[in-house]
Amino acid sequence: MLLFDAPLPDKVGLIVALIFGITVHEFSHAYSADQLGDHRPRALGRVSFNPLRHLDPIGSLFLLIAGFGWGKPVPVNPYALRPGRIGMTGVAVAGPLANFALAALVGVAFRILQLGGLLDAEFPRLVVASVVFYNVALALFNLIPIPPLDGYNVVLPLLPARQAMTVQQYAPYGYIALLILVVLSYGASGGPLRWLFELAGGISRFMIGA
């Protein structure tokens, strides 16, 4: 479903979720890289909660038009990390973990606000629930081991060096595979990513106590 076809609470929830979600996601990559020894992200101003540091113009445009988007990738030098290239796994997984953490915090806020009677109106209730869902979905999506997603950079350093070099040769084709995956997943059936949306729905319902 395109964003302009979605109900208003979904539109607001998706935009809020991805602005905050992309910001904490990219901040976490930058912060973890900085803590592990690569200080270039800090020098570039990426260790920041300012969304303007992390939002990509094209990715933001796609967010408004198509309902999905992306942020500016954080440049990381794996050879500057401790303890070597395996440190890249920690940097890569930090982004999705940050989205799970953000979803959990908003889920707790949802329960507190609901107990206080502040979410009796349908619109704010659906918006907050959407923020939880889309952050969970963003985390799960990024854990798919297809380049340039984080899952690829989580798995690659765990492979033996020779196997990692072989896998890296096919990395440029990851963008094509990812585009096909996303395009096929539009529509009511959910396509190849239906499992992801269903899993994200189950996790987000658990977080908000629905």
C-alpha cells in the first residue's frame, strides 16, 4: 500500500516511526563504531540525535511517496574497530537493536497512557501503536542478510575470511535482490515479506499489551 492510500493514523504513525526510528538506528551505528575505536562517525557529526544528521533526501522522498525510506549510511572502517573485523558485527546489530528498544519504550508508554485514559480516542491510540509496529518491522527488515542491510554486515564478519571474500563478490547484486523483494511485497498479500509483517504485528501487539 502506498503511503497516500493509507489511513491517516497509519500515515502519521509511519512518518513519526521512521523519522525517530532512522535517527536512533543510525545514531546507534555511529555511537557503537565510535566506542569500538572508529572515530570518523563522530568527526562527521553522526553521533547525534539530530534527525537532519541522519535522514537521506532521496530516502525521505521515498518515505513520503511510497511508505518506506532509509537514512544516510554511517561510514565505518572495519579495520579501525576493536577487536578487528568482528567488531563490525557489533556495529551492524546496534541499529536493529535500537529500533527494538525504541519500540519497547513506546510500548511501555502506550500501556501507561492507556491506563491513564489518555488513549481512549482512536486516533492517538492507532498512531502510537503504529510507531511500535513500524519500528519492530524496521528492525526485522534490517536483519535480513542481504546487502546493504545490517543483517549482511552482522553475518559477514562471522564467516571465515575466505568465505567472506567469496560472499563479498556478490554484494553488488544485493541491491537488485532487495529492490525485487520490496516490489513483490507490495499489495494485500504481503508477498515474500508477509512473514516479516506478521511477526512484527505479533511482537508489537505483545509490547502494547493488545
